[in-house]
Amino acid sequence: MAELSPKEFAQLIDLSIKLKKELKKGNKPVLKNKTLAMIFQKPSTRTRVSFEVGMFQLGGYAINLSSDDTQLSRGESVEDTAKTLSRYTNCIMARVYDHDLLEKLSEHATVPVINGLSDTFHPCQILADFVTIKEKKGKIKNLKIAWIGDGNNVCNSMIIGCALAGSDISVATPKGFEPDKTVVNEANKSIKVVLTTDPIKAVSNADVVVTDTFTSIHNRDPKRTKKFLPKYQVNSALMKKAKKNSIFMHCLPAKRGSEVTASVIDGPQSVVWDEAENRLHSQKALLVSLIRA
């Protein structure tokens, strides 16, 4: 997402909201006869469905390619795969373990390559998050975002998103679980990024409170959870430290009773279902911008 300018980021958000409103009347088939190749090295609900439905609503077609569906699983190089898919499709979306694979795809493909998630970043999620923030807060600039938990791939992209939006962010993690240093240093050039081990300090006066699971596809060790609980759980008591009109966000899937309590994620401040829906609209905006260009 760092490849975007603040202006481009804002334009994508506005286009997402526009396409969301237009869907009630039926989106125009602006991607008719266009195709999207979707490479999945790992399971997916929101990424798979939102991209596939999005292409359908725009008049295009999405091809789902699991790990066993391509010659990548049999040793074909990423370079050869990128060159081949570029001859068949108009865009490639890949949800992978290793971010280096995405960079190789991008280097050798002649069509746009979208990061559907890697071990380092999750930009599509954050684009949807800021669409949600714009809807709920009426703006994306001059807000305080609080991230609680693991400084993971989603956190890295959230920091970049805050820099593009012009909003400060406070990140509360246990020692050793901080976000990428390069990302933090770059973001600090335009916004204030606060790293702390104190969740209360992070959420104090926050407009938006965000968390994610403590274990994921990249980090399956259940022992990690013990390093986060109970201090880094987003519960009703912690939410009371944020602004009264603050909203709660989670990229899903969520583990109630772990990183967040049911009272929060299913409570009145939660916007997670709007956030999940906005994956569809923001990715449609991204596809339109990339494929029609």
C-alpha cells in the first residue's frame, strides 16, 4: 500500500463508497470480458468471496487457483507462472505465505499483481478498514487509531494506511511483538506512531480501536496466546478508555474470549460486519482502478 500516494488512497476510498451506493441499482459491467487470476496458498473466506463476487458484479470473471491447481505445487518457477498468467488474465491476486513470492510475481508479470495477504502485509484489509472509518467518522484524517495485540502483517499495513490517511496511531504489543521497524520509521515521517506495551495508554482518547487474533496462519503456536492474555484483550473495560463514540474493528476471523470479548465484538461499538462487507466494495474499486487503467 506504500506504493499509493495519499491522494490515490483517498480516491480509492471514495470510489469504494461510490460503487457501494451504485450496487443497489446494479454496478455497470465496466470489467466485461476481463479476468482475475486468484492464487491461494492458504484458506480464505473474505478474500476469496469478495474478489470473486466483486469481479462478477463488475461483469468480469475470477479464476480460483488453489495450491494444487497450478504447476507451482510441482516445482514450476514463480517467474514462469507470472509470465503465463499474464497472457491469459488481466490481473493477478495472490494470498501467500511468503511476501517474496508476491514480489517475484510482480517483477515478472505484465499485468497488475494484488497482495491478497502475505506474512508481512495485508493492504486490501486496510483499504476496507479506512472505507469503514470514512463511513462511520465522516473523515480519515486527524483521527487517533489504537492497535492492540500482535504487531503482525495487518498491523504493518494499518500503520501505512494511517500515514496515507494522515491519522496518528498507537500500537500496544508485548515486548518482542512490535510491528516492522522500517514501516514504523517511514510512517513517522508524516504522522505520529507510538509504540507501547500499555494497552490503556494506546486506547486513551482513541477514535478507533483495532485488534487481530494472537495466533494465525503464519503463527500457529498456541503458546503465543499466553504472552497476550489477559493484558492485551480488548474488553468493555478497555473500550471505556477510548472516546465514547469510538468504534471497534477486527479483520476476522475472531476468537471471542481471546483477543476480544463477545461484549465488544457483538456490542454497539463494533463495526466488524460493515468492515467485512467493505472488503467487497474496496476491492471492486481497486480492480476497476487497476484493470481499466
